[in-house]
Amino acid sequence: MSNTSPLANLCVVLVEPTLPENVGAVARAMNNMGASELRLVNPCDHLGKSALRVAAHSEGVLHAARVYSGLSAAVSDAQQVIGFTARRRDRLGDPVQLPEFGGFEGSNRVSRALVFGRESSGLSNAELACCDCLVQIPTPGPAPSLNLAQAVVVALYEFVREKSRTDQTPPSAGAAAGEVEGFKRHLFEVLRLVGFLREHQRATLWQRFSEVIARAQMGSADLRLLRGFLRRIENRIHRLESKEGLPGRHGKSSRG
């Protein structure tokens, strides 16, 4: 994740794609939009004749693609992991609609992974839990799911459009007070989860953290990035508790 294009520090991750033609079409879509880093989790034959034929002058994306055995490894270096899903997942909440998603704002120094699932079933709940945020591409027609390459090109186009818009506008004012308070509540929930917070310290620490956050003068995009980081911590704790058979110390989330 090191190029200087509008899509610098962004990679596309395909989880267990089954059709070589789809992988080739994704490579072509990426090349169209200026993206070059493709990561594949347990893929089909992505270097077969059919994939290379559909890639159409984008074979270099396929040849440079990195292959992984699991999603966690594929996104381990990403600061923001964005999972795309075509439907609501009851245990994970409603995905954000792509036109309303503000997570593409911010510096190219933020490394991002756009994660897409299997053609037939998408991403599993466990894989979606590896993501910081879930996004849905709205389709008002009777067919809810886009073809894999169509979904990738729409997502990349929205990223380029949003990046171009934010690059041409002056820096925004600081985040609204409600956003800051929501972030602080989320932060304190995670501090409690990791054992840093003691109840008798809450008032003092709340004041000290409030002063630090106020001095930082963060905007909405900054808070979204940090809350994505906090969600990664929560997800990791939940997975460890589930793996170790712990009763769960987290209780009800206090996000706001």
C-alpha cells in the first residue's frame, strides 16, 4: 500500500472468488479506476486463460495479486477495513448505504482495505466481524446483488469521487459536540473492556481525556477513523472470549 495515485494505500480484497472470469473483470475494473493492489483469499485459478482474457490489458493486476489463506492475514496491515454486503446481518446491524458512507474521507496515509465476498453467499458473519464498518451498495431494482466486478467498480468510483470532492474543499470545522461525546463513550467502553478503567477513576479520567480530545480539535472523519479502530479492538476481544469460552465481560455497549 504505497503508491501515490488517488487510490494510494487502498487494496481490494476478494474472499474465495469462484469464477476466474469475475477475478479478471475485477482486475480490469481496478485498472480503469487507477487501483493496482489486489489481494485474494483462497481464490480460484486467477491466472487461468479465462481470467487473463477478461482482464483485457489489466493482466498486471492479476500477476501482482497476493494470495492469502484467511481474511485476517489479508487485512492485517490495513488501518480501516470496509466490508461490502448485499443484505442486513441481524447480529452485526444494518450496513451503511454507500452514498451515505463518509469513511472514504481523509488522508491517503490511511491504509484501507475494501473487502468483497463470494459470488454466491458474500462474506460470512465471522468475516464481516473482521471489518471496521459494513457498507451496502443500494440497488432499487428487484435483483439485490451486483456482479462482483460491478460492485468493485462502483465502490472504487465512489471512493475517487469522494476523495476528489474533499481534496477540493477547505478543511471542515471540528466535529459536532454529539459526535465527540459519542466517541468518548465508545472509548470508555473499550477502556473498560481491556481493564484500563476503574469505576472510581471514571470522573477524573473522563475530564483528562476530554481535555486531550479538545486540544486535538478532531473533525468528523478523524472520529470515524478512531471509532473504526475501537471497533477492531472490540471485535478482537469478542472473538477471544468466544474462542476461550469466557462468559463475556463486555456487557451492553455504551456507544453513542
